[in-house]
Amino acid sequence: MPAYVLAFLCLLILNGCSETEPEAIKLQGQTMGTTWSAVILLPKNSETAFPDNTALQAGLDNVLKTVNDQMSTWQQDSELSTFNRYEQTDWFPVSGQLAKVTQAALAVSRFSEGQYDVTVGPLVNLWGFGAAKKATPLTVPEQSAIDEILLNVGYTKLAVRLDPPALKKQMRGVYVDLSSIAKGYGVDQLAAYLNQLGVTDYMLEIGGEIHVKGQSPRGDNWRIAVEKPVDLGSSIQQGLNLKAGGLATSGDYRNFFSAGGKRYSHTLNPATGYPIKHSLASVSVMAENTMLADAYATMLMAMGEVKGKAFAVEKGLDAYFIRRTDDGFETFATDGFKQALIQ
């Protein structure tokens, strides 16, 4: 879900504010190869001494710097990049935060029976979608190159422990990419920082992954828009009414290339090494935190419209599916997600 969602949200906020409502502080910056933004409400006449805008900006930036220092695959001196270069199979000490997120990622891998897999990073790089960007135009890799990388792919080839925190490769060539969960975790860390300051009403976003709490400046729930998954331009598919928790979207309409009359998405099948092939254009997921919403959205997108919908219904996930048809887009919302739809 791109920054257009935030623009829509800000429009609603500006149209609904009055002098009697709390002051809405709007901050933004860059992180994780994308942008972040925040709408923070500080109550009027509060006895709590909140930081000024400059201090808030610095505090939020520092939270995100810590996450990048731990989990970035673009930053060569991050903990994760250092682990990926490590060619031994003994335990590699890491921060507790990196171990925690890796544990959560492996839990989602087991939950999905391997449909979600954070060891596909080398395949993502091979196809030109990852940190090791290929020159444009992107092309389909040779089968031999895919087969070679697949030998090191598989979530069971990665181990994690929390005390003392460490990661371990079962094979030297294992490479971990947490981009499908780290942005969500980063949003949750921003929320934790504001919670510690005593802030009770906010909307936080990194690259479209969102966490909300409390009330909007209008005095009601936060209104968020799910974007229509079109390749060019921006328009709204569905409005949402959110009170608390995380929201994340995974789609194939921003990061893809076409070759030989075929469309190749950045979401890969860890079993075949090839991009997914189905008519699902995007999946949005609501969860108690944005880290899980982020991972679940990628997981369901990898499963496709048939298996993904059945899985979401069976497991009680709050999900919203948009698939392409010859007549346009078709949508499906699970029962839990329907409660957030703005009719």
C-alpha cells in the first residue's frame, strides 16, 4: 500500500479538524528504501510534558535507525548483512530484537508450511527485486542459476534462539531477508516509542504498512484507504475504519517486470524459485500488530486467491483480497475484515 493511502488519510484529517480538537502533529522521513510518516495527537491542557516536534522527529528517526542497523539487507554493516556474509554454521550472536523478529518469521513459515520463507533473498536478488539490484531491463534468469540457489533456500535451514540471542545457518549459503516483516516491526517500534511517552492517539506508517491507536483528529476512528491495484496512477479501492492495531498490504502491481508477454512479480514461490502465477493483485491484512500483518499479507499473496482465501477463513485471519478478472477487479473480505469496511 503506497504513500497515496497516507495522502488520502491526511485529506480526511484536514477536512475534519476544528479548534476544539487535539493538535495533529505531522512528521515524515525516509527509511528502509521508502518513506515513513506519522500523525500524532497531543491532548490539549495535558499535565504531561511531551517532547516538541523536533525532539519527536529525532526520537522516531532514532528508533528506525536502530531497526535498520539490525535488520537491513541494504546496509552492509547491519547485523543481518553481517550474518548473511558469515560462512560458518555455528551460532552467530545477534541482538534480542533481530532474534525476536527472525523467530516470528520462522513461526509464520511453519504456520504456512513454507509458503512464507525469509530465506528466498538470493532468489529475490537473482530476479532483480532485492538489495542486489540488476541492470534494467530485468530478464528471466537461467534455470541453472535458479536451481543452484534453491539448494540454500528453505526456512528449516535457519535456526534461532532467544537466550542468548543468536542465529544459525544449517548450510553456509543461507541468506536471510526480513523485508517482508521488518517494515511492520519498524512501525510497531515507533508505536512502542510513542506509548512510552504517553501518547494515546496516533497513526504511523512505513511504506504503507500502518499502525493506529486511539482516535483521529475528528474524534472518531482512523480512516484508511486500500488502493486499487493498478500499474499506473492511484485511486481508492476501499475505505477502512480502524481503531487499533496493524494493517499491511502485499501486491504485485508496483514491483514487477514483463518479458516475453508474461508478467513477473517480486513475490516468489520458494519451492520453484519463480514468481507467483495467479490472478491475485493484492492482499491487505489486519492484525494485533503490524509485524504480523506484514508477514501474513506476504504469505497470503504467495498462496494465491484460492488457497489464500481458504487459509485465511480457516485460520481466522482478517484479510481483504483483490483479484484481476476480465471485467476488472473482484474483492473478497473475511468476516473479521468486513467489520472495518466503510460502506
